[in-house]
Amino acid sequence: MNRAPLPAVPVTLLPLPRPLMTGEVLDAAFRLFRAGLLRTLPYSGLAVLVLELPALYSAVLGDTYVFAHRTTMAMGRGVAVENPVSPYAMPGLTDGMLVFVSALLLSVLLFGVITLRLSAVSRGERPSFRREIPTAIRRWPPALIATLAAFGFPMLIYGVASVVNPFLAIQLTFALTLPMLWPMALFIVSLPAFWCDGLAPFAAVARAARISRRRTWRIVGAILATGCMVAVFYVLTLIVAAMVGAVLAGADLVLMSIVRSLLVLVLGAFGVPFVLSVLIVAYEDLKLRDAERREARA
């Protein structure tokens, strides 16, 4: 006797059945990353490309515009400007600054879409483009506060490293991250608190600080383990970059910058969903532990 096939039941990763150890958090995050990779890959690739726009602009168009401006001024009044203001930018803003601000705003929106999609996947829900995009756009302005609280320290470190040496920015970022692990661990789950639970930005930051305050070592361990796993992919990227650099030994800096951006794009397209998966699972673990502590007190 033939039986009709049973309907497929979506596998849910969240909510967590119990508090997890650090290794279990990473294991659950990897399962979430694997389940949502193909669904988030276009958004994560676009997010990393948006973040690389300032570097690409500086390499491809920045020097060209400065040279053309200086040539024009020399033919006219003979005055050169070190950091010229583009006629297309707002007063007081250069084109480079405008590209940087635009990239930052767009990346916040894309991080929100990726987080919403991973949250839906973790609960066995079917991701919906029509639901995620309007939600992300509607919460876009307050998301700046939550994203700044979550990634403000890493972004600051990466910015300082880029100013010191753009070609060694990622290496310097890893070195400078160690002294800043505690404040990063205190606020980094603000992002899933804002997007997954729909909290107001300051409420998300406050909840992140409250549930992480006595358990920062867990987040520090998750950050270090995540950094080590991302570093493995980064080493592989360096090997590919070295091979490409040997082939393009005589190439100019513009071409080398484009190749570097492409390698960062590939690394980030896989790294961003994984990092956000770790944050979502770590946030749910901290929230569960906080709820159990409150019940024990009551």
C-alpha cells in the first residue's frame, strides 16, 4: 500500500531549547550560516561591494579628479587645491566623503536585510523579499544607532588601520581589535536585538549591555573563535592575492586596488552572513540565560 509523502517540516534553530556553551553557539551559528548562505549571498556580496566603494572610488576616480582639477587651476589662476570640492557634492563635502557616507548608509540597510533573512531562516519561516525590504527601509534611520553601537568599535579600528596603511588594513585591524574586545562584547549584540526583536535603537543598546554585562567572556570567546575562522579564509585569500600579485607584478596601483577589492568582496560575501549568524545565536543564548536568571531571582 502506497503512502502519500509527509509534508516537509521546516527545521528551526531558534528559539534555543537551553543555554549553550561557546562551542555549541558556534556550531548552531554554522548551521544557521549553512542554511541561509544561498539566500543571503546576493545581499552580503552587495553589502561588501558597497563598503568597498570608497576605496574603489579613491583608486579609480579620486586621483584622476584631483589631477584634472589641478591642471585646470594651473591653466587659469595657477592655484592648486589639495582636497578639491566637487561641484556635485554638498557645500563643504568632497566627492570622496559623499561616497563614504552613502556607502555607510547603504551598508546599514543591507545588514538589516541580511539579519532579518537569517532570523526568518532560523525560525523555519520562509524569507519574504516583500516583507524584509519594507521593514528594513522603515527602520533604516534608527538602525544607524544600533549598527553604530554594534560595529562602531570595529569600524573605528578599521578606519584607523586604513589611514595608517590601506594595504595592511585587515592585518592591523586584527592587531588593534584585541584591546577593544571588552567594549565590543558589551554592545555587539545590539544589532540582532534591534532587528530580530523589533526594539527601539536605544532599547536595543540597553538590552545588549544588560544581558552581556556579566557574560562578556562568552561574547569575547565567540568573537575570538569567529575571528580565527574568518582568518582562515583570509589566509586563503592572501595566498590567492600573492599569486595574482606575482602575475600582475608590473601593474599599476589602480589595478592592484581593484584586485584587492574583488578578493575582499569574495571574503566578505561569505564572512558577513557567518558573523551575523554568530551574533543572532549569541544574542538568543544571552537572552535565554538572562530570562533564567530573572526566574531564579523571582
